[in-house]
Amino acid sequence: MIKNSFDIEGIRSQFPSLKRNINGNQAIYLDSPGGTQTPQRVIDKMVDYMINHNANSGGVFATTVETDSMILETRKSFADFFNCSPEEISFGENSTTLNFKLSQAIARDLKAGDEIIITDIDHDANRSPWEILAERGVIVQSVRVNTETLTIDLEDYKRKLTQKTKVVAFNYGSNAVGTISDAKTIIDLAKTVKAITVVDAVHFALHGVLDVKELDADFVFCSAYKFFGPHIGVLYSKSERMNVLKTLKVSAQKNYAPDKFETGTLNHEAIAGAAEAIEFIADIGRKHPEHILTPDSVASQRRNNIISGMRALEAYEIPLAEYFKDELKKIKGLGLFSPPKGHLCTSTISFRLEDLHPLDVAKSLAEKGIFVWAGGFYAVGLMRALGLSESGGLVRIGLAPYNTKDEIDRTLSVVKVIAGS
Ligand SMILES: Cc1ncc(COP(=O)(O)O)c(C=O)c1O
């Protein structure tokens, strides 16, 4: 069932945190939608920056020159990650903050009566930054989610999309239930009314290949801590959009991309670590050339390696997640909240156990050293649509490529005990 060419022990040995013990049990990290663990090489890169290259940017002495060069190299790494140009990459505190800055900048060109579309499956980080614009008279429409398939209702989207729509902001991968949205269709439709598209790829980024060229998206954001890196947000902005964007900036700041979007001093050590997280994925790709049949001849070698690396991670994780779901379904009283077979989804799986509060389930798992999240995960629209806002939301299990079948089996046996089956 689960392909063995993936060197799971080799992967695990790179993550020092996996050795942690809780109450005599080896910890099982099933919390990846909240953030993954970090390989030693990423940690080393950050320490190396702080020891050997620590400085502010823009000067003439060794450490500042090295800092500028490191930032530029990281922009190149993310250009390969997103499939764009280095100047289309901006760094920031986290995705939420980047999106607030983006929405406020876009809003400078909006007027009362203009419309913005968001969706009910969105994380609040891609809802509130747009909803707040209602105070300027902008009308925000939220597209319904199909509660059977846990997907964005495309018919409702088509109904809401009009010539008044100026922005379409939507979620690429649901951090609550794992749904992967049909981003290409959503963007193609948005383009028919010339709306700006903003894609929240924070959850998706760990589970699929980002390709902003293929999507033809205007803005896409993600956070490196969701894919083996440190806590930092990264924004892709299509040049033609960023060039005309009235960003919020101090007057001394350069007025061209990417600097025009980056306020103040950046988190240099995190930028250094984020580049290494991409190298970690690319190195997996180097070991799995079988996942890329026709390398993109225009793309860099690193881009091709990132693509095969991401595909290798998914080829390992998805069968594990399928096995997990099939076994969960057998547990009496367990209700699974996952898109049905045939719909694209990540290896994030949510459920409820009849009569048990999700937080109590998470606590019982935590006592056995199994780290899972419970609640609404800021997916406010989805929880409302599912009628779960007042009753504690869901228990969420999120796989990462360092999880093993043994860990899944150990988790299943604890869930069975909690369920009393
Ligand atoms: C889908 C999604 N969007 C946005 C965010 C917010 O990201 P950040 O914590 O970097 O602001 C998260 C965080 O969990 C998320 O899962």
C-alpha cells in the first residue's frame, strides 16, 4: 500500500524534535497544519546567520553585504518555489500581516460600492483583511461552501461574480478539512471581470507544487513555518500588479518591488532559514527524479527538484492519509470531515467523536504524546456552515512527511480507546 522508496528514516533523522518523549511515549507530531517541525539544517542556517553574518541591510562592510546577498539569494529560492521572478517575492512577519498590508494597499484604489469576493472555506487571515474594508463602503460577498463535498460552491461564486467585483480572495488548501480548491477555474473566472486575485496558499504550500505562472494569479501568500522553515510570511506579487500598487510605506523606502512592500527591517535569520527549507525539499526531489517525467526546460534545476520533491512528499503522505481515513471510518460514532473520494485534498483529516468535545479528544491524545489540534482553526465561515461554531469545531490530524504508519496505528488505537470501541 505505502510506497517504500521514500527514505522515511533518513527524513526523520533530520528532525531533532522528533526524539521528544511525553509521559514515556515518543511524541507523534500530527499538528502540521499549525506548523511543521524543522530539520537541523534549517536551524543551523539560522544560527550561522546570527553568528557570522548578523547585520542590517544596505551597508558596505562584510556582514551587511552578506546579509543583502543572502536576502537576494532567498528571493531566488522562493522564485523557484512559486515559479516567478525574484523581485516578485516579498517577506513579512506572517501571512496574516502580509494580507492586511495587501488589502489596505489595494483598498486605496477602491471606492464605495466596489465588491470583493471571499469564500466560506477561507481561514480568517483571508477574510478579516477584506471584511474590514466594509468600513469604506466596499461590499464583501462570501461564497458558500458545499457542506457535502466541503468544496467552494462554484455556482454560487459565478452568481456573485459581477463587473463590480474588484478582488477575488480565496483559499487554495483548507487548513481545517484539507480541501484543495480548483484555483485555476476560480482565477480564470475572476479574470473575465478583471478582478485582482489573491490566493491563500498557506496550507497548500506543504502539499502541492505552487505555480503562479500556470495559475496566472496576482498575489499568492504562504508561510515558511508550514513547510519546515521558521516563522515568516512570503508574498508573491505579479510585477504588473505590484508596480501600480499604492503600498503603505515610509517615504525613505524605495518605491519599486520588492522593497516597496517591505516595511522596516526584515527577519534576516528567518529569511536565511526559509531558503534552507526550500533546499531541504529540493534535496528530496534530487533523490526522487522519478516524480518528474518531463523536466520543465525553461525552469531552473532547483525548480525541477522542488517539483519532484513536493511530489515525492505527497506520494508518501497521501496513501498514508487514505489508510488513516479508511481506518477512522470504521470507528463507531466517528464522523469524518474530509472531501469525499474523487475530490482533491491534502493529508489533513478532521473528525468528531459523537458526544465528545473535540478539545477533550485532543487532550486525551496529548496525554499519550500525540499532538493534534482541536477547534475551528480560524475557519470561521466553514465552522458556521457546518454548524460547529458553538460545539467546539473538529479534531484535526495533519500529516507531514516525517509521520510513519506506526504512528498512524498508535494514534488509531488511542482514538479507538477514547471512542470506547
Ligand atoms: C490556510 C491558512 N491561511 C492563513 C493562515 C495564517 O498564517 P500566518 O499564521 O502565517 O499568519 C493560516 C495559519 O494557520 C492558514 O492555515
